[in-house]
Amino acid sequence: MTDYNFAYLDEQTKRMIRRAILKGLAIPGYQVPFASREMPMPYGWGTGGVQVSAAVLTPEDTFKVIDQGADDTTNAVSIRRFFEKTAGVAVTEATTEASVIQTRHRIPEQSLRDDQILVYQVPIPEPLRFLEPSEVETRKMHSLEEYGLMHVKLYEDISQHGAIATSYAYPVKVEGRYVMDPSPIPKFDNPKLEMAGIQLFGAGREQRIYAIPPYTQVVSLDFEDYPFEASKADCACDLCGATDSYLDELIVDDEGGRMFMCSDTDYCANRRAAGHVGAQGVPAQGDAA
Amino acid sequence: MTPLLQVTDIAKFYGHRIGCKDVSFDLYPGEVMGIVGESGSGKSTLLNCLAGHLTPDQGQVNFDTRTDGLRDTVTMSEPERRMLSRTDWAFVHQHARDGLRMNVSAGGNVGERLMAVGARHYGDIRDSATDWLGRVEISADRVDDRPTAFSGGMQQRLQIARNLVTGPRLVFMDEPTGGLDVSVQARLLDLLRGLVREMNLSAIIVTHDLAVVRLLADRLMVMKDGHVVETGLTDQVLDDPQHGYTQLLVSSVLQV
């Protein structure tokens, strides 16, 4: 092992974070304040998620990190290396093999099992923040369940754009009580928030932890005449041909050429390995041989 | 006939200083009461105590609720009080920007109270927002503009629309015409008078402008140094002031 305590944080801190996590699980959607620590990375890089991961990791865990669905982006690679180095845990890129998955901006396409934990990095945990700048006031609104203001935001969307234009960080109501910001995941992922795995949300700079226990009711807010819609680009993945996954749009040349591909790299790779080929894809090497 | 609002011995102290003291009155449905007095006489303190923004140190404020009859709003739970202030009460601030959300469109401002009491149908919310903008003389094509694009008088009218959309029974107004020029004031007063009569509103209007109470108020309460020095029918108090301070106040008005 290394000179670090297991998973970087000292045991006292991890205990404090675990208490916050347990409280969060007991009150689904409620933002539990916690004493966020300085981490060896800048705010905005997932300091909240890293602290939550550090508190839940055990030496037997298999760890996976995704950033915008991809395993190979800077943020994902550096956080994965961080825990490889400080906790010595096994790491993987396969969603099914991981027991703890830290994520930024996506929920994996592969549905999670009840022995898996999904840890979100959250920039701004307060869904009412942009309408009500006062923390005192927003806390009071949560405690008295005064959520009319959230609909004012959706009203503004419709009046300006003709539809609910909020496409990510789409507010949800958890178990009929707390309105929660699901972190900046695309609203395509909102229906997946009702899952078998435990979901933990960590906001490092804002010092808040909240959670959704398994099989909890999570409803996306909407209007009767403008119902919620889990939207995505109306295309198929150009690499694997999937029509049911969330797609990234990629500009490929200066002539307006572009392609769509799964944002979940593990899901896309699995499909290609199983022989699916999209419009611009080439057969996976296993098949070609 | 039960009074809509029954105020008994309200007192509010700021340390040793008196905010207001020994204030009692009854307000009946459809009645408009004016509170006048100089700056620092405790008018706004009293209004804030009545509207639940400040907790009075003594006394009772009984409001005739729709379900349970007279209830003391000072001792009722905060969720109940906040519910009242979203439904049966309205508060018109002196500065429209205190009462409006400046970064939300006019329609959203009017619709907020509807959504706060559970309206979830966009079309209906928008229709009643547009309807209310019309009633306060703001044209329907301004429904998506933000209050920052409105003049001071329009902002004040928008604030009134936003407050009245849920059909309140009691309106608190803190200097509703302050900071507006006289012609805009006249139109606003005209509008307010129409709405008060049409909706059979009760209102408590705090002002230092005697012309405002002359036009709007049925009854008048004159305050000085935190105490009520004179009460009576508006015309009676203004035409035949008894207390020395009221006489001073009435004679201070410039005759053009």
C-alpha cells in the first residue's frame, strides 16, 4: 500500500461523511450539510463525489468513474487513478463489474443492480438557487414544502421557448416530498433515477450530501398540458446503431459533417463487441478476425 | 357581522424604544382603513406586525379564516401563516422591486401565486395572468417582458395584479403610491379604488399622503410616536381634526 490512509481521507472524516450519507438515505432528497474537506483537486472537478466515494469504498470494491458517460476523459481518468493510488482498489470500465461508480453528468445505460452504488458529482445542489438567492429562504421553502417557485422556472421556459427547455439538471420530486436537483444529468436520464442501486450525491464546494435510496419514487416536475419528456437526439448511434441510448454530437470536419455516438462508452463498446454496427462504424475486431 | 380582522393591544418594541403600542381596531369586510403619520411614527412596524412579517411582542391579531373562523395569526404555525399570506392576504410594497421577481417575466410574476397554491396547467395560468394584466391596464403583449422593462407605475400595477390574482380578502399596502409622479398616482388610485369596490376587498393602507386616504379609505387612524392619537371616519378626521398633531398634519398639506 501507500503512505496514504485508505482512500485518502482520515477515518474521522469518513465517519462524518458516512453519517451524512445515512441521514441523506433516511430522508430521500434532503440536502444534508457536511464539513467538506479540501481535496487535492480544484472545486468543480468532483470534490464532493470524491469524498463520498472515499467514504463508501472498501478494499474489496471495484471502482469505475465516468465523465459525461465516458471512461477515458481527463476527469474520469484522474479520479480513477487517484483511488487506485490511495485505496488500491480494483478499477474497471465495465458497468456490470463495478460495485461503486462515480459519475459526472450521466447515468449508465446499463441498469444498475441492488449491490451497486452510484455516486454523483454535484456543482449546485439547490434546485431553487437561481430563482431565490437566499439560502435561509430556500431552506425554509424546503421545510415548508413551498415549491411553487420551481414551476415558475418551467413556466418561464414555456413562455420563452414554447416548451420546457430545461434539458439537464431537470428538477425532480423525491418520494412526494423534497424537490431535488439530480445534478446536471440530461433529462433523458431522469426516468432512470428510479433504480435498484443506491444513489449518493456529493457537492464539495456547497458542502451538501443527499441521496436516493433504492426503488424510491422520483417524479420529474411538469405541467398538465406540457408533460415531462425524456428527450434525446433523434438519431441512432453511428458506431453501434443503438437507438435507445443518449447520444453525443461530434463535428468531424469543416464541411458540416457530424456524427452521433453513444455518450456511454462502455455501453457502445459492448454493443459493438456483440456485433452491432452503426452507419459509420466498422465491425469490432473480434468479428473481423 | 364578524370583523375580518380584529386587532387587540398590539405592541412591538425595539429594545427600549417603542415601535408601536396599544393599537386595537376591528376591520370589517369591504372596509378600507388608512394609517397616516409622520416618518418613524410606527406605521410600517404596525403593518408588518399585522401581515406577519414581524412578530409583535404583545397582543393578538385575529383573522377570520375561511375554514376555522377567527384565528390568532400571531400564535398560529408558520406554514399556516405563510399559506394565508399566499391566499387570503396580499401585501403591496412601496418599492415594486421588493414585491416582484425582477428576473421573471410579468406572466410568471402573476402566475407565481397560482402555482404556489397548486395550479399546474400552463394554459390556465397564462390565461389568468393575461386577464389580470388587462385588469391593471397592462397590454397583453407585455406578458413575456420582464419587470425591468416596465416603468415605475407599470411595475406597481404589476405588483398589484400579482397580489390580487388569488382573490385575497385582505390587502396590506405600504405607501402604494410612493415615488410615483402625480398623474401616474392618480391613475393608480383610480385603479385601486375600482378593484377594491369590485372585489369587495378589505384593505389597510399605510401612507403619509393625505390625498391617498381621502380617496381610498373609509376610516382613518393617525399615529404619532408609536401611539394611535386619533381615529374616525376619514372625512371627519380630515375636515375636523381634534388632536394637535392631526391638526398640524392637515394644515401642512400644500394647497395648490
